[in-house]
Amino acid sequence: MQLCFEEHQSQPAASTAPAQPGPVGHPEPADDAMQLELSEVSSADRQWERQRRLAQSCCFYCGGSGHFVAKCPLRPARALVSSLFPTQNISKPLSVLVSLTTHDFCVSVTALIDSGSAGNFISGALCRQLQLPTAATPKIYQVHAVTGKLLRQVRRQAGPLRLHIGVMHTEEIVLMVLEDSTAEVVLGRPWLEQHDPILSWRTGEILRWGHKCFEGCFPKRPNPRPSRPHTLQVHATSVESPLEARSVNIPACYSHFWDVFCPKKASKLPPHRPWDCAIDLIPGEPVPKGRIYSLTLPEEKAMEEYIKEALAQGYICPSTSPAASSFFFVAKKDGGLRPCIDYRALNKITVKFRYPLPLVPAVLRGATVFTKLDLRSAYNLIWIRKGDEWKTAFVTPTGHYEYRVMPYGLANAPSVFQDFMHEVLRDFLHKFVVVYIDDILIYSRSMADHQRHVAEVLHRLRDHNLFLKAEKCLFHQPTVQFLGYVIDRSGVRMDEKKVTAVRDWPTPTTVKELQRFLGFANFYRRFIRGYSSVTSPLTNLLRNKPKTLV
């Protein structure tokens, strides 16, 4: 694509320039002789001549006899295919996922990196979809194909817009509106000249940004490292940085919070806090002692990897504790294995910390945009209180270990972490934040308020050394699922999947099955008028602790 930076002028009706001589070689094939000969006759006469030549076996080219058009001596020779050569696969265009930001939105689109384009463009369809305001260009530009054919005229431009690449590179850019463009955004030669990136055309990687980028495109940070690579996926829908491969899930307007999504930072041991998990035992109760479970070969391999990683991170250490809880695995939905510690015996003799878990507040009504954040290694961000580590000890076929940070499975772990998160986000609660253990919901009435609210929460998490899983976070959503509910601008409603599960629940035949059903259905009692009356025939079956329902 070429862009002519000239004002459009009307072309003369006919060119007065003298004809240029053609190249030396075979002359261009003349028009069909029959067509030239009959150019002034009527269509009926032309059809009659065609039928005459067909009946008399005359040549359709010259009208002579004794040969056909394929071997007509007057017909110019045409080039034939002498051989076939395999062609190399044409590489796909270099494209990158970028984010465009205005005061009203932050959206990710695919941009084509085109060194043959003399301008930077945005497609007219995308411009209308985003309802971007446009202005007239200083002059009317003409867009030509490589062959010189006029494709379009450009009369409008959008911007300035904030354009983000990766989690760090940000700039202000004006894009010319190009109708019927197959690319959403085209970054052409002016963009390449301005940023002067050094590209690896083999891997599609930006090896280095130009020096001017570190003066105006990157956030002001001490001792910038221009050699840090940012990876571009060729014709893919993601941009990778060495800090977080899934950083594309983060809107670029939060790029300066890249460290909050960094998994390496989340793997470091947290500082001690006033919320360190205490494990107070009921006096006089025996220390729990679990047994060693046998493991399958895949489980043994997974156990070795888990123990090795947890020791390296400092989450656990070898133990000489008299306590010993059992270690085993449960299957994940994706087919993997999740390590578990059987703390049931320890939980029975633990003094319980009763901290209330939140309900979904009514203040969500009226909110129009939502963001859901998921904390990384949530419980492991809380230390076990000094002196209580021995109580978390567990045994495996290869050793005896104890936790230094709070593991999953402890009776007080949810309450401890909920108390901690409420203290961290206390001044945001019931204003624009709901937090349930390691899930954070941010809600706002407008996009402008929402971006400010999300930035405040991310800043608070950074201050308390809390980190997020970028791949599980959802930003700027009109509808979200949270704590089993579906939440949108109309309020809170039941999740249709869970309603279907209750409706299609098989008839309970045992006490445990009935208890399980009532526990599941009770979750939605707030939406069911007269719930107690409806379920009373079922709850009556559980009186006097029957062993069976029959």
C-alpha cells in the first residue's frame, strides 16, 4: 500500500502525452481477426458469419480454410509453460495486538506492521464501531496499491489516541481513516521511522526499541534497560513480554502495574504481617498423627516436583514435629493433580476464628461495568505465626515437612485471609469493591470511574505485596459471574447453569444425598418466595437423624 501525500486533483479527460514505444520482442496479440472484420456489422450478421465459418470448417481467427484457430499461421505465438517450479510459502504479514485508549474505553485490536505503507491507518468500520470522533485531514490524500492503482481517498483522521504495545510502550497517535481496510489498524513507515525498532524477522521479535522511545514512550523509571525484549507474535493475537506471557489480558491503561501481574514476584516469600495465621489448640487434646498414603507413579512424580518447588520457594521446610497430617492428591478438572493435606484431625482441635464471609451487596444495582481480579498464591501470602509451624507438619513417602506459610485446608485459613483482605481494601468496600477471600469484584457506574477504581485497587495490592493471575482476571465487563451469581447492570440474578442443576437433580435416596441437595438449593433461597415452606417436606425427613429415607 502506498499513500500519496498530495492534494487530490481531477484527471484530464484524455491524455495528450505522446505514446511511448513498447518493449522489443513479440508484439502484443492483436484483437481477434473476426472481431475486427465484423466490428461495424450488426450482431445478427456477426452470428451469421460465425455459423458460416463453423459450417465450412474455416478458421475462427483469419477466416481461411485448411486449418483451425489453434494452428492459424496469422495468429501470434503465445507463451507456453515450459516447466513448473515450486514456490516458497509467502510469509504472513507481521501483526501485533495493541490497545487503543480514550477517555471512554480501552479496547484491544490487531495492528498490521507494514513497512510499505506511507501512513498510519484505522479501518472505517472499527472507527464507527468504537464511535471515535474524527476530523478532516489537512488535505485529501490518495491511497494507491503497489501497482499504482488508486484504491481510496482519505479525508478523515481519528485521534489523538493512546496506543499501547505490551505492558510498557505507550504513545499518542493520530490514525487516518481508511474505508474497506482489511486490517483494523496499520502501523506504517512513519511509525517505524519514529520508533526505530530493531526487529528479528525470523522470530518476529522486537530486539530493541529506538532511543526516543525511552524518552517519551516508556514510563519514567531509573536506569531504563533498552535491551529488554518485547516479543511480537507474527499474525497472532497476543503480545508477549519476558515478565508475563499472558499480559495481553491486561488493558494497556494499567500497563504501569505490570509488577502486580508478575509471577516471579509472587513466588517470593511475603513479609510478616499482623495477620499471620495463628493455630491455637484446645488444651489437653492429642497431637494429630496421620498415616502415609500409597501413591501411584504419576502421583509420586507430582509429589517430588511439588516438594522440590515448595522447598525452593521457602514455603515448607523439613520437620521434626510430633504432628503429622496425611499427604495425597485429588484430580483437577483439566486432568492434573492437586496436592492436598488432610488437616481434619488438626481442625477438630483448633480454636476457631469466626470471621464473617461477605454477602453480595445490594449496592451493585446500577453498576454498568465490572472487573474481576484473582489473587495469585493467595494463602501462601500469609505467614504461619512463629512457633505454630510444627502444627502444620505432614508426612509423605519420602519425608516429613512443615509449612512456613499458610496452606490450604486449615480451618481458620478462610477467615484469616478474609480479615486480611478486608483490612487491605477497607476504605473501598461497599463503595466500588466486594472481596471474597482471593476473589475481588470492582464495580462502577461509568467507564471513566471504573478505570480510576481499578487503578486504585491495583495500587493498593502493590503496596501490600499482593499479586494477581492475569490469565484469570476479567477487565471492563458488562456482565460477570461472581460467587455463583450473574451480575450486570440490572442487578444480581441466579446462574442459569446452577438453576438447571437444581431442576435436573436426581431424586435423593439417602440422607447424605438429601442433605447435599438441600445445601445446594439453599444457596438461592433469597430468590425463592416462601423457601422454608417449599422445602419443609424435605427438611422434615431429616428430623430425628434417620439413617435412611425409606
